[in-house]
Amino acid sequence: MTLRTDPTEQSVQALARALYQKAAEHKPSLFEAKDLLGRMIDWSLEDPSLRVALFRFVDVLPSLASSAEIGRHLEEYFARVDHALGGLVFLAQALHAGTLVAPVVRRNVVKLARRFIAEERGDHLIKVLTGLRKEPAAFTLDVVGEATVSDVEASAMQERYIELLRRLAKVTADWPPCAQIDDAPNGRLPRVNLSVKLSSLCARFDPLDPNTGSNVRERLRELFREAAKLGAAVTVDMEQYAFKDLTLEIFRGVAAEKEFRDAPHATIALQAYLKDAESDVGDLIRWARRQKRRLGVRLVKGAYWDSEIAWAKQKGWPIPVFTDKAATDASYERISRLLLHSNDVIDAAFGSHNLRSLAHAIVAAKALGVPPNGYEIQMLYGMAEPVRQAIIENGQRVRVYLPVGELLPGIAYLIRRLMENTSNTSFLRQTYADRKDIAGLIKAPALTSKPAQSPRGSSGEPMSPDNEFRNAPVSDYSRQENRDRFVKMLEEVHAEVKHLGRKRSSGQWLESVNPADPKEIVGRVLVTQIDEAEEAIDKAARFFPEWRDTPARERAKILLNGARIMRERHWELAAWEVFEVGKGWREADADVTEAIDYLEYYARGMLRLAGPRDTQQLPGETNVYFYEPRGIAAIIAPWNFPLAILTGMTAAALVTGNCALMKPAEQSPMMAVHLLDILRKAGLPEDACQLLQGGGELGAHLVRSAKIHLIAFTGSREVGLEILREAYTHRPGQQHVKRVVCEMGGKNAVVVDNDADLDEAVVHIIDSAFGYQGQKCSAASRVILLDETYQRVLSRLVEAVRSLKIGAPEDPRNAIGPVIDAEAKTRIAEYIRLGKKEATCVLEMAAPKEGFFVGPVIFSDVDRRSRIAQEEIFGPVLSILRARDFEQALAIANDSVFALTGGIFSRSPAHIEKARKEFRIGNLYINRGITGAVVERQPFGGLKLSGIGSKAGGPDYLLQFVEPRTISENTLRHGFAPPERLKAK
Amino acid sequence: MTLRTDPTEQSVQALARALYQKAAEHKPSLFEAKDLLGRMIDWSLEDPSLRVALFRFVDVLPSLASSAEIGRHLEEYFARVDHALGGLVFLAQALHAGTLVAPVVRRNVVKLARRFIAEERGDHLIKVLTGLRKEPAAFTLDVVGEATVSDVEASAMQERYIELLRRLAKVTADWPPCAQIDDAPNGRLPRVNLSVKLSSLCARFDPLDPNTGSNVRERLRELFREAAKLGAAVTVDMEQYAFKDLTLEIFRGVAAEKEFRDAPHATIALQAYLKDAESDVGDLIRWARRQKRRLGVRLVKGAYWDSEIAWAKQKGWPIPVFTDKAATDASYERISRLLLHSNDVIDAAFGSHNLRSLAHAIVAAKALGVPPNGYEIQMLYGMAEPVRQAIIENGQRVRVYLPVGELLPGIAYLIRRLMENTSNTSFLRQTYADRKDIAGLIKAPALTSKPAQSPRGSSGEPMSPDNEFRNAPVSDYSRQENRDRFVKMLEEVHAEVKHLGRKRSSGQWLESVNPADPKEIVGRVLVTQIDEAEEAIDKAARFFPEWRDTPARERAKILLNGARIMRERHWELAAWEVFEVGKGWREADADVTEAIDYLEYYARGMLRLAGPRDTQQLPGETNVYFYEPRGIAAIIAPWNFPLAILTGMTAAALVTGNCALMKPAEQSPMMAVHLLDILRKAGLPEDACQLLQGGGELGAHLVRSAKIHLIAFTGSREVGLEILREAYTHRPGQQHVKRVVCEMGGKNAVVVDNDADLDEAVVHIIDSAFGYQGQKCSAASRVILLDETYQRVLSRLVEAVRSLKIGAPEDPRNAIGPVIDAEAKTRIAEYIRLGKKEATCVLEMAAPKEGFFVGPVIFSDVDRRSRIAQEEIFGPVLSILRARDFEQALAIANDSVFALTGGIFSRSPAHIEKARKEFRIGNLYINRGITGAVVERQPFGGLKLSGIGSKAGGPDYLLQFVEPRTISENTLRHGFAPPERLKAK
């Protein structure tokens, strides 16, 4: 493709070259390898495995309390480095000295960090600022802190910002003026400039939660107010893509308020790597014009590139960033021109270390008639100092982005800087480390991939059976249109529900109630009587031969049809779940997504199983091995994943050719009705799958029936063990051994290691323990903390949970909804009473009296053998246990008759390895939440008394629903055998 | 490689060319396509699928009784032909007329057959012989008949030979002399020449059975005597390789007898395609010289080439024939010269249609000074008539090999002829159909592969785990050295057994007795007490973590070591089985072979299972799926495959990392002792596998123990169902759900279709029903015959069984040994008593009174619902059931609570397809025996109440012994993810 010839291209290159010549005289501090770490950074440029080890080590270092710990981590990380460079063997040996070198290493890392992050307290910050002013360079402060996980922490951050503003206002007030950095066309610029991440201003920044906006606005207003008072400027930083729309909305919302309408120095950062960026900038400019106000825009390339790609791929969402570096550079240049062109309302700031990008902005400004002080260049503290010097000397205003704060929370920032410096595509690396040709470095960005496309648009297309399986994406509630759509759907479904009227009791009818408002009837179904169940079994038995002999491909196609219909009805089904079982938006959405995944996955799995395969190649004999369905399957499903689990078990039974009798939980009959409807519409013959509604007695009848071949059950341990015993007790007239596929409960533990990333641990533990009120077999119900960090993690956890709102799940403000029914509420209340005797109750939140609500409860200092540490509570009750060390923590975690899920948070390679080996549970999660297993990705199921070792959504699952047969045919007839290639028909 | 230049090569080519010119003037009758069948043969030269259909159709045709049947088969065979040639579509359409064309087709096939096979009765034979004499050509008669399966049939064949000799002696006596074919250097040749297959002279030609030799010698002697009396000649034909050594031995034995020492015209056929042939000919010549007698040798290329390769590959034996056509041709020429060179004792006959081979023989004879009538050329009736004419005109004596008899038994012969004519490498096809260049056809055979190697030598090498799995070969008892070796081993083991002394009773001790001679104690072991069992469980539990964490590769290597030791002790182990459980030689041998296979197969299976696999490739997250052992496995094994099944179940448990407790059957404790010894020597840690000796109470204790994780059981249905119930009943303190791998009984049916090859059906049914006295879960215990062939199959079956000998299994004369114990004997006797009430007893053979012997019993007209048709008898008792048609036969076959093995004999593609679909059993065998499943080749296990759908020796078996786990690791740390290729460690 040919590039558009820009009239200023020549000037851009000339300026870039001139700046480069000047900058090239000095090497930036980072590339002057003076110490061990410096050398390692140098080496890591050439050895990816060393780079991984190094970054991970640096990442964990601040959380290590002792030299011994540092020494251990050094050994763990570097002993396993794949030494591409001979020299590193020496290094590794040196590092094996471990503890001895620990203080040196820590000193080095601190020194390294302090090249990028100023100390907040004491003189250091002032010294740095004074130094910058001498260059002269302006500054903006970025306060590094732990991720905010509670209201307490959000308020503390707000307080810290304000204090810093006040302190610096005082210090900078006395500085003599400096025109190059103080003056702008419209007057003097604030000397104090603060960059703020909105996520630090609320307990959990969540675009879905309307409270996020109001809480953040509240706190941001305070900052704006204080800044206005002090004559300081505030820049709103941009974080991950998921936060972008809400960040822009909050920024605009506050800026539009009367009080701030005329505040001249409100600035927002925008990321050129986003495919959305150009249109966002356009929107912002138009908005500013409508508002008739000036706005600052800091244009950066974007710092979450790796993460954005990973998150999007993990969720199956469109990748929001350009995956081509040149596309980002090109976007940056386009947006640069757009901002400069809008100089009437926009104060542009260009944040980059790329000389080409900066030269482009400078030349464009000139070309567009923007005065030299009508925009500014921003660069990061500690980075690319020679470039900065060259630009300052060129006369531009340069502002240095200066993080301040402690090392521990600053590490995330440090890692990003190291990545930037050592990434293959980094301008700095290419300039200083790789010493690339200048012409190549400063040429106009050339796209190697397709031009920008909007990330919007669904990727959840229905697929052909021949395509590879892909998970259906969950809904992205960071998008307003999705939120609007679901609100509308909730209203529609609620209207239907209201239409059904109030509860009335009748033995014939099963009434499904809204657990958040039990007076509301969500659905009403006829209870299946025993004689009707018998008829259903007989019908299934009569139809079975036909269904068995239906080609696997046809059966698979019905599942895929079902998946297609479910995609179409995704929002509707999720809305029904909100009302029938009290799931929150994301939980309901994920359940539907998982159901779609099961249909798609098992359909493809069946095609792999179908068809005989040759066991050996032999002349004169064909030997084939193939699978056939078992017969009639009873599907006994729970209410907590009312669509997904029922769909999964039923789809597995059906696609393998069994006839299914669905017996959903009494609490969620309507989701089964919806599923049946979808399967029928998808083309499933009526008798292949019948729906039997009822309670335990009906289930027991099916389990005991001599005509049932297979029971697929997910539910409690008690019922599961009973089913196993009953099913494997031979009945008169029974002509086969039954097969039971059985998933039972969990008492899942999360271990938090001393070196864990607590920001992540706290958030994931809360999600795992209190998501859907803890009513998941995978839920975290035990958290094991080590002595060293016990108190700190516990208090952060408690405060974070305390920030959660409780109420009806259709309101996305409520993180905690109701439990399923009155019985559950009573049972959980009893466990809470028991827990108060057995342990210390550190949190017990109030809950609405109407509806089946139970407020989150946290017990601390729970004894490992106590009942609340051993029994499955299935509610929002979390037990915190204490362990001496990681080893003991694992022992406690394993001390359960359950073994379903579990997790650890650790950054010790040895501990992670130890957990992989010794934390014996069905699904182990490392450094992430322990619920939400994804089909195919995390085959799901437990060991011990959690299950029989099948794995839903895994490669072996369907095998349980079939029986293998072997056919051996002698093809030799009177010495004549068909030729080999004709042998297998 | 350069060919040795033969001095006569030029003459050979000159003669071949001359003969060719003469022969080429006429096309042999077969290639003159005058009718439909002729055209089809033509077409089949170019379309392999048509060739298959055509040959198979011709093969089955004589057994079809009606036009309707012929029509149906025509449709079935030709509707599915893959029509490579457009013209065949027309043909297929014509053939779809089915019944209409049936008479025409049958007429055509009869006509075709009669080109090759003369009618025995009436004038036809004499007319053919007279015709030949006019050419002039001599003859040798080959009497085609059904395979001999009983003594009655053997005697009938002998009778038939003698009658034919007498009849022809009379006819030919009056013929005027004809020097070219009557005269030889040593006088006038017999005009009547009979070719005899020794397998037709006994009930079952088996080199292992010493009675075969004596019985055949007895009958052959009669023929020799009669021939001598009539002045006729007898040629002993050569059949498959497995019969060769014994055939030579019998021939030499009789020829050496005083009575026949001077008989001038005893001839034996030898096959040049055998790698052994050259040394066999050498031996024979030396023997003749030592005997100072003349011998006839007919040198042929060999007619079982396809079968020999198939059989050898199926058994894992060395391929006895040259796989390169040229190697056979070269061998033929070498042996030709050798025979002519030995003209002092050998009358050579060269049987071939290959002009080059014949020209070579003629030229060599001349070169070696053998007079023209000092050897002869033999050719097949109906084949290559122009070649024959050319050779006769060249002055040679030509003898035509003339099959006589009925079409049905002659089909095997016809198929061989058609194959020969239509094979790619056939000289005739190349000459007449493909019209190859004469120079290429007559050039000296050029080897394309390595020179001849002896087929002797073991192929049962131990293998590295990285090699592909190959089945261990069973011992080839057609080889004298193997028979000798086993006799010696039996003596050694018997000496050990005798050393143990007589039975003495004691509760502490379990005494294993020889079921053929219960006074003999085969072994004495201590019974494991319950408290000792508890100790063993605890020991296993303590050792389990170490064993589980032992790398899979190491565990696999121990199995492979075990396999190596078993190979070394193969003969010894088999000998122990003969004495401990009363197995015959082959049965004992196969059991050891199967045990080796399990070790080899599961070792490799584990390597495939071992190691985590990525479930999906995602940035920022690794997701792995892997398997871990379940814990402590109780192996409860039966006595009927005392090594194989115990080894299989134990090896599966061990290699997957479980600790095993072996509980062998009370009847076969010693085989378990041997296995344990082997595993220990192979490097298995002591506590990984412990041996507990005892009865049902001990087994029940293990099954109920809360500490046992897995029970692998093979045995009766009653015990199996009891184990399932007990194992799935949760016990106090039990921390897991047990897994039961369970194989139970069978009541296996064989259906014989009207178009079945009865020669094969009868033999395989007997093997399947009475092999190891019917004490296999896979044994045939029901045979379902159709009305049309009921009586005929029944009487052949009864007579064939009647020919079996009963007695101690160490004597290979005895096809039927003892049943396992007194209890079994009683139980079987009761069933026999019952059977006599329920059905007609058509055979009840006497058995020795001492020892646990039960003579074979056959019941006919058994009702499908009677107890003897429904219950597993586990002894040498066979029920014959009657069905109206194939459909009903399948329904009867399926009318059982068991569904383990079964078989059909049919040559109807539609019936075979129907059985594949509707005969729902674990292992279906088509046109072969229904026992002896081979590891990997025929994964073994039953459905319904025969088992739980696992398949021993199959790809899914090991999965039952493991539990899957999933580990999901978030590898993204502060935005930094390892590059993709480093992601999965």
C-alpha cells in the first residue's frame, strides 16, 4: 500500500534527525550499565527468559520482607533461567549465593526504582522538582499507591492527593518564573500539576455499577475544587480500555458542572493505541466546542498494550488496541494534527519518547499556526533524558511525568517502564541498545496490517461444526449500549413476571419465586407425577434406537442450532436468571455464555468421538473401535447455574445419542423450560429430551429406575453420595450397570503467600467468595493467610467487602443479591451463629429483611477443624484461617473432604510449583480468582468427595456418556484380502 | 546391486522368446471376454474395488441356494462398488435387476469354474482327461472338498481318494501309449497321478498334536498302498507354511517305511516363495541320498502368498515368504538348478506358467545333462493354454494339474486362480492383459529388496518406551524346537510341583491344586488375614505419595522391564499355567503373551497420558490439564487368565501411579506369586504392589475399606454387582468416591448365516466354545443356526467336537483339559442335567473320572429363554438355537442380559452391516473366532451386565485409573506477560 504523502514529511524528518543528533550524544541513564541490575537489563535485551525472570523478580521484590526471602526468590527465579548467553551462567552462580547478595540486590532495585519514582516524603521530591525546573522542565505528579479496594482506601487516596497539592502549592509558590515552562498563550500555567487515576478514587471502579460514577465524581470534584483554590492543574489519567468510556464520562461530567465550567486546566489523557482513540478525540473536541471551554488533552501511546491484548483474547472480545506498532504511531500522528487543529479549544500535550512522533507534533504545530507555547511535550521521569534535553534546547515546553510514592505500589509502574525500555519495538531500545539506523527510526509509520477498525461489533458468531471451538464472549458491560440493552430486557422480563401475579399454593403446581422478592412468582409449572415420569421413561426408551442411530453430525448440528438461538436470546435468558435465581448481571450473563459454550464444545467433541477408528493396520483383518450411547440419561441439575449446568449435562447426554430426562432443581424450573424450548426450536425431536419438574422424590425415582442407564448429577455431597449408592444397587429387571456422572460440593481454599500481589489477591478473593452470594460449588469459603501478612490482608478484605452493596440483583449497584430460598437463608444463618461460637466474627453486614438476603460475613482465626472450616455453607460466609508458613497453609487447604477448586496468590516460583504438585484439587487457580471455569479452557470438576473425577467442559467428559464397542472382521476369504487401502470402508 | 551373470542366461532368454512367440498367437481362454463375467474380470484388472466385490461374490455364490439369494448378494456387492470406470455404472444398474439375472450369473460362474475344475462324477472328467492326452499332456488330480473338520470327514476323504484311484486306473489302462508323456529314463510313468493335501486326512491338521502325524500317516499309508497296487503315483501337496514341517516329516516318514522304500513315484510339492525352501530342498535331497531312493519333487511358486503375509503379520511372526516377487522367481531358478543337479535321486517337476521360469528350467536341464524326459513341466488346468501348447510342441513332458469336484468346496481353488490371473505381478496378466514388453517379462529376476533371510528367529524383542507398541507374538508350535522346548519346561515345572508333595489341609495355608490331578499341589501360600490386609493398605497409603510422584516414565520403564523378564520366562510361566489352572499349551502361551502386551501397551499409554497439556493458547494465562492417580487400587482377579488379567489390571493401576493390592483368585495363587516376583525384579518398589492371598472374604474386605480408592475386578456378574453396590456405598471416614473397573460374565452367541463359509464357521465355533473348556468370559456358549443350514452345521459341529481328545493339558493330544475345580465340575454337571430337561442333548462326551474333567456337551433346539440359553455356565457346554432367518438370529443373540462378545459368520455385506449396527455387544467378531482379543487390536470389554464399558487393552482404559486436574495460572504481572513461547514451562 502506498502512504499518503504528507506535505510536512520532509520537515518532520529533518527535525527528528536534528533532535536525534543532539540526543545521541548522551545515553539515557538506564542504558548505562553500571551495576549488576543494569547489566542484567542489558542482557535481558537478548535473552527473553532472563527478561521474564528479571521482570518478575523486580515485580515481587518490594513485597519481600527479609534478605532470606530475597535470596530465596533470586534463586528461584534465576536458577531456572534458560541461559542463552554463556555469561549468565556466571551470573546465576553468583546469584545462588542468594541471601548474601540480597541486600545488594535490594539496594540496586531501589536505586533503579528511584530513577523513575520520587520519594513522596522528605526532601527527595522537592530536590527532584527543583532539578527539573533547572533544565527547565515542568512536572506533573503521579501518586503511586496500592490499588484501591475499599471506600476507606478511596478516601485515603483523595486525602493524599489534596495534601500533596497543598504541600507543593506552598513550595512552588516561591519559585522564580521561567517563561519556557510557565507561560502559555492564555497566561501563566499552574506550576503544580497532578495526574489522577480515577480508579484510585473508589472502592471498585466498575462501569456497570452506577455508584462508581457518583462516588468518583464526588471525590474528583473535591480535587478539582482544591486545585482551583490552589491554582493547580489536574490531569485525569487514562487506564485500561474497560475504564475508558466511564472515565471520559466522569471527566466530562465534572468538567461540565457549573463550578468547574471555567476551570482552565482540566486535562484528560487519551491513548493513541486504541482503535477508538480518533473518534473519542473527535467527540471530545466537539463537546468542548459545545461547552465553549478549553480542555487539556494529553496524547500518549498507551501503556497497557500487552494486558489489553491478553484481556481481550481471554474474554473473546475484540482487541481494542492496534496490534501493529506502526498503526499506533500513525494514529498518534493523526490525532496530534487533530488536537493542534483544534487549538481553539484544546491545549495539547504530547507524551512520548519517540523522536519521530514528537518531531511530527512540533512541525505540525508550526504548520497549523499553533504558537510554540500553545502546546507541550511530556516525558516520563527517568526516561530518555537526552531526548528531553534536545527538545528543551529546541525551545519546547517539556513537562515531566513524575511518579511519587513508595516502592511496593510503584512496582507496577516500574515494570511498565522497564518493558517500554526493553521491548523490541521501543524507540529508546532501538536507538540506544540496538543502535538502529536513524533513517528507519524516523521514517513515517508504515502500516503492515489492515487499517484501523473499530473494536465494536460482536465476535459471538454462531459457528459451523467444522470450525474450531471458540468460547462465546461474555457481555461487555463497560459499554453503555449493553447496559441499556440489559436494563430494557430486565424491564420486559419483569413485566412478564408481574403479569403472573402473586403466589398461590397448590400441590400440582410448582411455583418459582424471585428470591429477592418472594412474593413475586417468576414461573409456574406442573409437577411431574411418578406415573408420568414412568411414561416419560418409556417414551424415551421407545425413541432411543432412532436417536442413537441418528448420525452424530445431525445431533451435533441441533446443539449448534441451540447455541445460535441462545446467542439470539442471550440477554433475555440472563434477565430470567436475575429474577428466578437472584443472579447479578455478570453472573447471569456468564451462565448463559457457559451454556452456549457447552453446546458448541460438546457438539464438536462428539464429532471427534464419532465414527469408528482403526485400532491397528493389519492385512486380512479390520479392527475398529467406536462409541455408542448408553441409553436413557436422567439429568439432575442444580439451581445455581440454572442454565449452564443443565445445558451442559443435557447436551452431553443428547449429542452422544442418549435420550435425556431433565429434572431441574425445584428452585429454577423456568430456566429448564427455556432450555427445552430452545432445544425444540433447534430441531431436537420431542422424545429425545423430556422435562420432568419436581423435587427430590422425583429425582430419587429416576435414580432407582431399572430403565435409566445414566445419571448426570450436580449438587450437594449428601445427595450425590445417595445417588451413587442407589444407582449402583442393582434392581430387579435391570439389564445394565448404571453410570453416574456426579459433581458435588466444595470447601475451597485460597492461600495468600507473603509475596502475593495483595491488590490482586483481595479483589479476586472477594469475587470468588461473595460472587453470587457464595452459592457456587467453586466459591472460596476458606482463605488461608500467613502470619506475616495476616492482619494486613484481613483488614483490606474486610474493608473491601464492607464497601459492597446488598439488594435486588437487577440493580447493578448491588454486588450482593439474595440467597436462593428461605431454607438456604436459615441454613446460612445457623452457620453464622455457629461461626460466632467457633471463631471471631470480623464482619457481619446488614441485609434487607424482605427477600432471602444474607449480608456477607467474615470469620477470622477460624480453626481448621471447626465446622465452618469443614462444611459447605453455600452462602456469603468466609472463613479466614491462619498459617505459620506456606507449607502449613497448603496442608490446611488440603485438609478437607472436598477437593474442588482452590487458589494461591504467590510470586514465588517454588511455591507455585509446590502448589501445582501438592494442592490436590480439581481446579487450581494461581494468582487469579477461583470461580468461573471456562469451557475447554478450564475443564471443571473435583476430586475426593467433590466429584468422581469427570471434568465438565473437558476432553474426557463425553466418554462417560458412551460405551465403547470393538468390531473385528476377518477380511481374508479363501486367501483373498482386499488391498490395504480398500480395507476400511 | 549387480546380478551374477549366469552362463546360460542368453539361452534362457532365447528359449523364452521363442516359446513366447508361439504362445502369443493365442489368448488363454480366461482373457477372451465373451460373457458378463469375462468382461467383469477384464474390468476388475483396472478397478480394485470391483475386483474385491467380484471375488467375494464368486466366493459366496456356490453357497447360495436360491435365485433370490443370488440376486440379493449381487446387489449388496455391486451396489457399493466404487465405480472408477464409467461403464460400470451401467453394469451396476443391470445387476440391480438382481433376482432376474441370478440364473444367468450362476450359469456364468459355473461355466467359469468348470474351466478350472472338472466334474468328478459322470463323463466330464474322463472327457477332460482324454482331451489332455491328445495334446499330449499328462495329468495329476486334485480332489477338491470341504475342509476336513472331523474324523468322519477324514475317513470319507481317504475313501474318495481310493475310489478315484481305482476308477481312473481302470479307465487309463486301455489308453494307447504316448512316449512324450508316458516314458521316463527309468521306465514307464504311472498314468494316474493323484495330488493329496494332508490336511484333508485328519480332523484337524495341527503340528502341535502328535495324533495329527499318526492319524495322517495311517491314512496316507493306505493311499500309498493302494497307489502301489494300482501302479499310480501320489503327490503330497504343500499347503500353508504352518503345515510345512509336519507335512515334510509325514511324507518322509511314510516314504521311509519299509513297505514304501522302493515306491518310485512318491512326490512332494515345495514352494519357492518360502524363505525356507532352498534349505528344505537341500535337506530333502540329502535325505533321499541317505535313503538311497528316488523322490519326486514338484517345485511351485506357492499359492498362499497373501494369506501367509496376513497370518504372519496378524501373529507378529516373521513373514515366511519373500515379499518381493522377483525374490520368489530367483529362488525358483536356484532351486530348479539344485533339483536338476540332483537328478540322481530327484525327479523334478516344474509347476509354473511363467515362461521365463520354465525356459530357465529347460535350459538348465540341458546344461546339466538331464534328458528331456528326465523332468517334467506342470501347469494348471484352464490356465495359460497357449504356453502349455508351446511347451508341448517344444517336446517337454507337460502334466496338467486338474482339480475335480464340486463347485462349493472348489471355490477356494477358483479364487486362487482368479487372483493369480488378475494380480499385478502375474506373468499371465502381464503377458495377455497388460501386454507388457517381452524383454521385461523374460529378463532374469532382479531383486529389489534384500536377499533371502531365514524366517526363523524371534521377533519378540523387548522394546524401548519410545517405540511404537507391537504385540508380542505367541509361540509358533508348528516349529519342532518350540515344541521340544515346552515339553522340557513342562517336565521341569512338573518336577517342582511333585517336589511340593501331597495335599494337606490347613486354614493358614491356601493350596493350589492341579485340576487335572487334584492330588498334586502346585503351590502353597499363606492366607492373608484381615489385620494383615489392613497393614498392607496402610503401607500402600504411606508409600502412595512417593509412587505417585515418581515420573511416569520411570513407572513405565518398570513395566517394560517386567515385560522383558516375562519374555525371558515366557515358557516357564506358560508351563505353570498348564499345571495350576489346566490350560492347554496354546491357551497358556497366549495368556503369557497377553500379559506381556498389557505391560508394553499400558506403559506406552501412560507416556501418552503423562504430562500436562495446554487446553487453550492464550496470552497472559496458562491452562493445563493433566492426570493423577487415584490412590490405592484393589485388584481382584480371576483364575481363568491367571497371568494376563491380573497383570493387565495391576499394570494399569501401577503405571498410572496407584499403589496396588493384588488379590488373585484362590484357584491361581501361584501365577500371582510369579507376577509379583517379576515386577519386583523389574524394579517395582515393594510397597507399590502387595500380594494378598485369600478368598471372597478378603476381597469383600478390600472392597468395603474406606481407604481403597479403586477396585479393578474381573469375574462373575454376581460378585461384580455386589462389588459395585458395596463400593459405591459410602463408608464412615471415606474421603472420596471409589471407582470400580468391572468386567463380568458373558453368554456369547455366534450366528451362522446361510451363506457362511462353513469350513471356517465350524472350526472357529469349536475353538470359541471349547477352548479352555469354555472357561472364558468371551467363550461362545450359544450358536444360532438358521433353518436352512441348521442340520448340516449341527452335524458337522457334533462330529468335529467328537474328534477332540480329553485329558491332561500337558499332553498336547488333549484339546480338552479339566475345569478349574470340583465346584465348577458340579455346577457344570448340574447345568448338563438341566439342559437335558430343557433341550436335546446331541453330544455328551465321556471324560476321565479322576481330576476335574467334564466332557464337551452340545444341546440342540435350545429355547432362547431357557436357563441354559440365558445363564453363564462357564464350561464346555454349547447350546444350539434355531432361527428362522438372520434377523431373528440377531434378535436371539441380543436376547441376553450379557453383552460381551459375539460373532457372525456371513458373506452378505448387508447382513454384516446389520450385525455391526445391531448386534450390540462389547466385542463383535465377523467371520472369525470370538475369543482371544488382542491388546490394542481388539480392546476388550462388555456392555449391559457384562461390564461397565471400560475396555481392557484399549485407548481409554487407563483413564479409569486416574483423575484429571486443571491448573490455571494468570501469568500477567502488572501488565507483563511472558512471551507465548515461554509461557508453558
